[in-house]
Amino acid sequence: IGETRALLTPGDVPEYIASRPALRGLLDPGSITEVREVGDGNMNLVFAVRTSAGSGLVLKQSPPYVRVDPTWPMTADRNGLEAAALRVHNAVAPGLVPAIYDEDPGRHVIAIEDLSDHRVWRGALNEGLRHEGAAGDLGRYVARVAFGTSVFGLGARAHKAAVAAHVNPELCEITEDLVFTEPYIEHEHNRIAPENEGDVAAYAGDPEVRTAVGRAKLAFMTHAEALIHGDLHTGSVLVRAEEPGLARSTRAFDPEFAFYGPVGFDIGALWGNYVLAAARGLALGDEGHAAWVLGLATETWEAFQTEFAALWPERADPRVYGDGVLEDRLNAVYDDGVAMAAAKAARRVIGFAGVSDIQTLPDEARARAVRGVLHAARLLFVEGAAQPGPAALFDRTGDVLAAA
Ligand code: SR1
Ligand code: MG
């Protein structure tokens, strides 16, 4: 109850900022002209603050429950874990994540950079917009984190200390349940339209799919490779297109699910969400947009691979980690990424947390898109790793989506 009472409202925000030394030095609380609650994710409260001088910042507060289901208790300490991950990601991937200004462990609030000249990528994709370069920026972001927070970037002792410091069991449990388990069983969280019941039963009952999802879950739970974002869907990405006098910008935000996990989980989250965006495009008859979105999978992968390989000469112990290990690493991330893409796409059309790409489609188009996503997820899980590279794989994925 105490924690709930401490939740901010827009009216409290100027006084709150005035009470925080790190923030009142950044903007004058007396000049605040607008505070809006803009949280549209499942978990937290988010306040966008603007001043008459044109400056701003964002406050993000974690209640001790899930925002969209207040009967679901959830540790508010996720806020501090997000702050810790954001600081690390700022250090290893500067310019690709929001700056962090303040952290208030007492009220579970962080203050981050105002990026109101950006927009959430999922919304832009839903409108058929093309933010060229964003997919490559994200591949570079994943690579910089994958290298800089790994054994290769940190060395043995610092890596072990970091694994311990970023343990995030409650949020990992959400992923373990919502991504890797609930879509494959009967569960009250699942949201399946009657017209897709047969599609879901065929997908979730397929023995090859079940083995593949079990294998992916085990990798998620046991491969402490790097301090991954942990929830890198297109709603966790802000984009700004290049304009005269303004550079393109891409930022991965909201890393509250960060923990030491498999790098392929972040790659797969992006790929799985490209599949969802393509399914939407095809369901609306926009084949050009679907093909463009599926091409992003290769852009992300090539940028990841190039950046990771460029960092490789800085590896901690070249006596042992030769180029053969680099090749193994890239292959392992690729294979994990393909399986994680399947799991991440399928959960969005079966389980608790749906996405606007699919949910805002008209009924008939939605049923077709859901069917397509499940066929695509099966392809990725069962045949994906055997395809010769992302271009061929996501071409075939497009064929399967289109045939649904
Ligand atoms: C309780 S809903 C949790 C989901 O929302 C987040 O964005 C994650 O994707 C998570 O699985
Ligand atoms: Mg989120």
C-alpha cells in the first residue's frame, strides 16, 4: 500500500523533479509547461515532461504490479535493474540507447533522455513507413552489447561479477512463462480467436515445434553470454528519420528485462517482430512493405556480424579465442536467433501480450495474419537453421506468410 501511494501522478511531477538534485540542475521545475502520462507498455508508468525553454525529460516509474493487470504482483526493483542495464548499455553502445539522468531506488523511478522527436518503431511500421538504417543500427547495438558485456569484452572475473549483478529472476520468469510455456499449453492468459483455434492446436501440438521451443527455453535460461536487452521488440525501439540538419537516430529503450542471457534472444526478438510486421503488411495487401520488412532481417544480421567481428581483435584472451571461436559464436547466435524469432512471433499471436500489428487488423485479415505467423514460426523452428542465411530464410518466411 505504501508503495502504491508513492506512485506519481502528472500533478506531482514538478514537485518530484524539484526534490531530485540531479534533475533540478537539468531543468527548472518552475518552467514545466506540460506533463503527460504516455506509458503504453504492459508494465510501467511513463511521464513525458516539457518546459517553456523547449527542454524535457522522461520519468519512468515501476509500480509493484503489472500496469495492465494490477492483480499481478511484480517486483518494483525492475526499475533499478533497468537503470543498471541502461548505464552499461550507454557505456558499450553509446548513441544507441537513451541517456540516463537519475535513479531513485526509494520510489522506483528513473529519469531518462527526452526523445520526443523520435517515434516508436512499431507504430511507424504499422503505418507502412520505412526508417532506413534502423535495422542495421539495431544489429550494431546488439553486437556492441554482445561483445562489450561478454567474457570477450570483460574478461573472466568481471564477467562473473556482472552475471551476478544483473540477475533478474522475476522478469525472466515472465519470459519463461509467456514466451516459452503458456502458448504451448491451455492457459487462461492465452487469447485465441475461434477461427484460429485449429491453427494454434496444430502449431502447439507439433512434436518438432515442442522440441524446438523446449530447446530454446533451456538456452534462454542457461546461456549467460551477455547483458542482453531481453525484450527487444519493435515497441522497444525509437526511430527518427534523417532530415535536413538532423541525423538519423535509433535507440533501444526499456531494458527492464535485461539479464545475462543468449545474444540470439535479442536478434530473434527483432526478427520475430519483423515477421509480425510483414504479416500485417500482407494481410492488408501491401506486399511491398512486407518484402521490405523481411529484408530488414538480413540488414540486422549483417550489421551484427560486421560489428562483432570488428570488435573481435580486442578480445580478452587471444591465446584461446581464435578466429574459429569467432565463427562458432556467430553461428551459435544465428541458430539461437532463428529459434527465438519463432518463439517471439508465435507468443504474440497466442499468448497474453498481443501486439498492435495484429490486433488492429480487421477480423478476417487478423485471422489470416495469425495463421501466417504460426506457419512462419513453424518454418523457423523446424527448418530455419538449415536455410543458407537470412536472405533465403526470410524470403521463404514471406512465401509461407503469403500462402496462409
Ligand atoms: C505482463 S506482460 C509482459 C510482456 O510485456 C513486455 O513487453 C514483455 O514482452 C513481456 O513478455
Ligand atoms: Mg517493455
